[in-house]
Amino acid sequence: MHAPATTARRLWALSATPRFLRTSAAVTVVALAVGVVSGGAVRLTGSGLGCSDWPTCTATSIVAPLQFHAWVEFGNRLVNVVLTIGIVLVALASLRRRPRRSDLAWLSWGLVAGVFAEIVLGGLTVLNKLAPPFVMAHFLLAMVLVVDAAVLYQRCRRPDGAPGRRLVPRGHVLAGRAMLAWTFVVVTLGTVVTSTGPHAGAPGVPRFHFSLHTVAQLHGTSVELLLALTVATMWSMHRARVPQDVLRRAEVLLVVLVAQAAVGYTQYFTGDPVALVAVHLTGATVLVVAMVFFNLGLYAYDPVARDQTVQVGVTGARELARI
């Protein structure tokens, strides 16, 4: 008879443990990636206006009518509802965590602010009939949320109060930051290509009046520059004999980048088939996560002795500013 109450108390106590928040953050990274792919599926199936209104599906109904496009769009909304609830729970867990860490709380509540901004932006995207600037902003904000969740997960893995120790020369850190910044240039140009190409999300949706060939070439060139910067950085790291863990993350990043470039070029030369566009969209998310993990892996955080006094909140804020 008392089993449900006992289970609830145990779960409540578990939510204050570092392990609970770390696991929740890992799930959040995956869930956000699923949300990105789900949103891409809406566009690629031409279901972007399957629900013509917001926050309801139609002017007269909250739930979608029994139509394919309507339920694809409505299904994506349901995915986002579940994702929002999960992110709010993660943020609450960051406040419950003992010991409390301000850096984890800021990152968690940043996710809450971001996901509610995504809800509003998604509504504006529908009300503006999938106008390209709104679609681009919707996707790019999703990428920012993925980065936030990835940083949160990595920080959850750090020992409390551990001081940062750089594993590579400062020049490699600067190169890593440059690679991260250029990745967002690459992703942004990719959204311009998408907003110029054939997969508008619904019939009659306006497109950018750019030459698809020109913007695709510009996006491809940006990818080539990122690839060159990555290879040059890896070569320099190898010569500097940086730790194997750092090189391993760089190798993973390079594999993802090469695979993404291969899919992109195949997609271009085969006329943008839907299946390859979906793979390319997924690859963009994986690339962003791999780039963030590579950058965060340039530092190590060694556990401190129990009797050592540590200003966790101040240390966390300083490290967050560095990243």
C-alpha cells in the first residue's frame, strides 16, 4: 500500500544526485536532436502548413484533423511538448542537485528560455506561412539549444570544483574556437541553401530568389574551409604530441565532417532527393555536437581533495565565460 509513496520519495531523493542531472542532460542532447529531425520531417514531407493555425492546429480545433500532413505537423508539436516538459524537469533537477552548481543551473534554465523561445518562433513561422527567415531562425535556435545541452552534459561530467587544466598549446585552443565559430557560418549558409531549394515545406511557400547553384557553391566552399582548418589543426596537434583523448575527439570530428560533406555533394549532384536531405540534416546536428565536444575536450578537470576549499559557483562562472 505504501509502495507508491516510497517510490516517489526515492525518486525525489535521486533527483538531487549529480548522476541524475548528468543522465538527464545526456537524454536532453539526444531528445533535442530528435526534435530537429522531427522538424525536418515536417518540411521534407510538405507538411509545414498541415496545421494552419497556432497554438491550435486549426481555427476550430486543437487536435489535427484526420489528414496525413496535419498529423505530421501535429506530431512534431507533440514531440516538442514532451521535449519542453523534459527540459523543465532538467532545470528543476539543476536546482535540486547537491552540491549546487551555478554553472549547471544557468545552462539548464538557458535551455528552458530557449525552448519557450522556440515555441513562440515556431508559432510565428506557421502564422507567416513558412517565410524563409522564420524557418532559418527556427532551425538555428534549435542548434543553439543543442550546443547548450551538449555543454551542460559535459559540465555535469566534471568533478565539483575541479580547476581546469589546458591539454594543448593555446594556439590549438584558438584554432578550436575558430572551427566552432566557422561551423555556425557553415550551418547558417546551409539554411540559406535550404530556403532557396525545392523543399519549401508546403506548396506555394515563398523561396529566396538566389541562384541555387551559387548559394550551394558558397555553402560547399565554407565546408571545404572548415575541413581544411580541421585537418591543419589535427596535423599541428599530432606534431605537438597532444594527449590521445584529444586526438581521438578530433578524429571523430573529422569523420563526421567528411561524411557530411560527402552527403552534401551527393545531394547536390543528384537533385536534392528527400532521403539524402534528411540524412544531411541529421548530420548537421551530429557535426555541431562533435565540434562542441572537441572544444570542451581541450581541457581536463582533475578532482580536488575533500578538504580543499573551492568556490564552485565562481569557478563555474569563470569557466563558462572561457567557453
